[in-house]
Amino acid sequence: MRRAPALAAAVAALALSAPGAATAAETPCQVDAVSTLPAPPATSEAVEGRPTLRYVPKGAKGIVYFFHGSGGSEAFARRTHSQRVLSELIRAGYGYLSAPSLDRTDVRRWNVASIDPAANPDVAYMLAVHKALIAKGEIAATTPVFTTGMSNGGAFANLFATAARAQGLPVRAVADYMGPFPAAMRQGDPKDLPPTLLILSQNDGLVSAEQTGRVAERLKAGGADIEVHVNAEKRACAATFTLVPGMSAGQRETLVKTTLPAAGVADANGVRAIFRDRPAIGREEMAELATKLPGAEGRAIQEALIVAWAGHQMRSDYAKRQVEFFDRALRARP
């Protein structure tokens, strides 16, 4: 598979296009077009003792295990950007299953400490889920396996793909949205890792694009097949908020030209005005932003802004690229 350019070169190029280095007119805005695809169908059913959401069409060309980030659950599959990604995968002939981590404390995250199913209950559980789907006749033992996830779910997508491949499952590829590479899955030969599509964001204050990118470069140097994409910050425009429920085109224009500038969030050109003095957008910054956004649509507006500002947020603008990446992995090794 085609290798991505070195991360250092990518980051250097992105720095030239960041809002601080260009005029508002030169800085592209984040555009989220309305999807023409229906929301992905889902069956809600407990599998091996945990609730799941899944859709596996007959003869699926692959099963995609979809993992939530910290604080999430199987319902992460119902979030707007998740649904857009899953809809593209379904249109391409894939099925999916979303399940929750065992940890249901306030943190609610996947265990990424070990690839050994005897030491990691989340790995053991997902292996049991895979066997259950085979027993139900929804997939075959030869059905190609893919993983994808966001943040801690991206880390677990990397770890479970490695663990499942070690157990003999036909793992073909991973799509990791802003998740690190856990130490436990980096102990073997990098050439044995499945092809990985890695999506990073320049201003991510929770999972460092620079640090994760350096790990990716070391793995690539050892023979791993990793394609890296690093998102630069963009400005907001009316099209940035296309996915905000119930907001008309006129309301989106008013949001950009009037509401956000009045709140001190962005200027009238959509360039970020808030916490410009901070090196990254972390939890505190996102919490502060939430207090400045209007009413019922506040969360959806915040998500759109964090996507535009290259922060830590699930995004769907790589959905078609993910399908292409998975399809290429299938062609390379059916």
C-alpha cells in the first residue's frame, strides 16, 4: 500500500496554512456537507453480556469493530460523525458492531494494557463477540476483520487488531481517529501490524499529534504500513455548521457573522479568537468554549468548531478515504 509522507514534513506544511500564518481570506473554512446516505441501520442486542449496536448485511465483505472513546458506550455509533462514517462503510458492503468497554466508571474506557486475552478482559470479550457472530451465522470464520475507533477507542482499535491477528483472526486494516499506539501492541515486529489509517489533529490537547506521529514514524521505519493525515486548523463559515440540527442557512450565517464574534469565540471571518495563547485545545478549553455557545444547539456547534479548529473530536471528512483504505487492504489480501 502507498506510504504517507513523513509526519515532520506534513506538520511543517500545515504550520504554513494555520490561521496565524495567513489572512482570513487565505485560510480555508471547514465544510461539512449534508450526507446523502441514510443513517446506518442498527440492531440493539446484548452479545456475550454487553449491549451492542450492529448491522451486518448478508455476505458482508468485512466486519468493522467500532470503538468509543473515554466516557463513551456502544451509543457512540449513534453520534453524527460516527453515523456518517458507518453509512459510508455500509454503502461499500461492510458490516459493523459497536460495544461498550468493560470499565463503566466515570472514565469508561477500553483496557489497552495487554494484548493477551487472559490479562485483558476487553480483548477476551471482543474475541468472544467475534465467535458469537460466527455462531449466529452473521459472519464466517473467513470474513475479513477491520477495526476503527476514536481516542481511547482508536488506541483499542490498534491493540485489538494486533491481539486478534495474534489469535489467528483475518484482520485486514485499522482506522484510528486520534488514538495513540499502546505500548502493548508495539512489542513485536512492526511488519506484522495491519495497515493503519491514522487521523491526527494539529491542536489536539488530549492525544498529541506530534507524539503519536513520532511513534507512527518509528513503526513505519520498522516496516509498518501506516498512512498518516494531520488536520490543520481552519476557520468557521456557514457550511461548517451544516450538521447542526434544525439550523437554517440564514441562522448559520448569523451564527458566524454575529453570534460567535459577540461571544468572543471567533471574528467575523470565522477565525478562532478564543484561547489563542494556548498551545492546544484540551478539556479545559472545550469546557470553557461550551459556556459561550447558545442554548440547545450548543453541543453540536462546539463539535463543529473543534473539528474546524483541529482539536480532539470525531470527524467524518475521512469516511470515503477510510472505505478506500479498507478496500485496498482487501484487494492486497482478500
